[in-house]
Amino acid sequence: MTKSLLSEAEFRKASSRLRCDLAAIRAVAEVESPVGPFLADGRPTLLFEPHIFAKHTKGRFNKSHPDISYPKWKPGTYGPAGAHQHARMGRAAALDREAALKSASWGQFQILGENFKQAGHGTIQSFVNAMYQSAGAQLDAFTAFNLNDARLVTAIRGRMWATYARIYNGPAYATHKYDVRLAQAYAKWVRAYPPKPNFDLVRSSVTSTEQML
């Protein structure tokens, strides 16, 4: 397990645990964080979400710090990726550390901090420590995040990308074409990692239920 990159063995282990195509996990990893799990300086990739910070702090910093705390999602206001996102979160952490940690999407799979329990951690600090620890620890969190939501498991096994994106990325998924990007990334990765026969059987059993999820 290395800090900076996920090995094929780690991807295969996650694929086995989720009982889904390895290519499906590769697709999510590529779409969520094309730059990878870590920045060049070793810090985890993250995106700070001001509207989530406002939610966790009940809007008490909306007027005093309007660039890092506002009530509704505003597209195009996050600024550049990389160190800038850590700087924004650092400013928020100076106001309310726990709320700030919960308000960032972390690592290769961009799991929102507020979902730390679903990702298999008892505290937000444990989750953040894992995000810093290694790419493998980030993958473990992603695996737990999926296993703890039957809808996600069904969708990733069946490659039902619209359903998966709606649950994983939220109701605005179509705005960013997450479902289209996931399908395209999967089509690329499946050439290198063809699905196993038993995973193919899952597709036929769940397709009819997609609209129910």
C-alpha cells in the first residue's frame, strides 16, 4: 500500500469486496479526481464546499466570510484546485475546525467529510487521518461508503451510471454530466479490465429495478 498511487492489487481487492467490475471502480476514481489521491506536496486532494460549511455552522459566518460560507451551492465560485482548496479549508477551520473538515470532499473518491461514518470511521478525525495516510486507506473508505448504501452497491454492480451519480454526487449530477463521464470512463477501463462473468449476471437482475432506486 503506497501513499500516492493505488495498485492493481488494491483495486482488485475492492472489486472483490464490492462484487463489481474493477473497471467500474477505476471509472469512479478517474472522474472524481483526475489528478489522483494526493497533491505533489503529499496532502490529499480535496474540494472545500462553502454551502456545506454554512449548513454545519448554521450560517453564522455567512456575512463575515461570504467567500467560504454561503447558504446555497454556487457554481464557479470555488477557485482553482490544489493548494487553494486547502487554504480555503484552513480559513474555515480557524472558525470551526470540525465543521470545516466535514465540509470538504476528500481524496481520490471525493468523499464528503460529513459522511465519515458511512465511510467506515467513528470520528471525522479518524476519517481525515485515513485521507492523509494512503491511497489504499482512501479506497477502503470508498468501499465502505458503497457497502453501507445498498442503492450504491446495486448501481455500481449494474453500471447504472445515472442512478449511481444521482446518489453519489447529488441531484445536480446532470449539470456536471457525472453520469456521462462515468460511462465514458468505464468504457475506456473495461477494455483493460473486462468484467467477470458473475458480475455480468448482476446486470440482468438489476436493470429492471433502476427506476426504483
